[in-house]
Amino acid sequence: MILPNAVVSGGECEGEAGKKEGSNMKVTEIEIHAGDVDHRYRTVGEISAKVEAATLLLKTPTLEDINFKLQEKASQLGANAVIKVEYNRGMSQANGVAVVLETDEVNWVAEFLEYQR
């Protein structure tokens, strides 16, 4: 199942535990996109995540749970977004591509340099 191409926020994470070591970005700030994006980006790697209830008494995993797992894995690779996300098995598994989205300033400089050639 693929959701429309929109930014989906993950679960909330309080305090320093939600931040990637050596970065000012919180894990929950990593963008999740079901499709491709219109920004320049550098691919970091393909990632997958799986979430399941530990016991029958625990709640069924949610979209926020699986997105948070994707955000954690992307954070470990130094990515700031996950694109081309595909969900399966009742939202308990997902695959995507961890990327570093370039800022508008970087895009402007790259376009300027290309124009100068």
C-alpha cells in the first residue's frame, strides 16, 4: 500500500533521546515521503523497518510506529528524509530509501554553477 506523496510525521519523542548524536535534528523531524521528491538529494541507502506487538495484549502497530522506526534507521545513516516508502502487512512493515535532501541554498549554488558552464 502506498500513501499519497505527503510528509507524514512520526511518533513523538521527548528530550535528548530523540536527537541524532552529533546533530541538531530530532529523529521525529526526518521527513517521510510515500513517493519521490522534487528536491535534489543524495541517496544514503535502502532501509526497511518492522514493528510488531510484543504480546497479544499490546496494541496493534500504527502508521506512526512504523514511521518512527524508519526515522530511527534513517537517522543512523545520517539521512534527513525517507522517500519512496512502501507499506505492507497491515502497516507493520515498510521499505524506503534514506536520503539527504539538499537545502535550497545548495540547489541555487548548483544551478548557478551549471549555468556558468
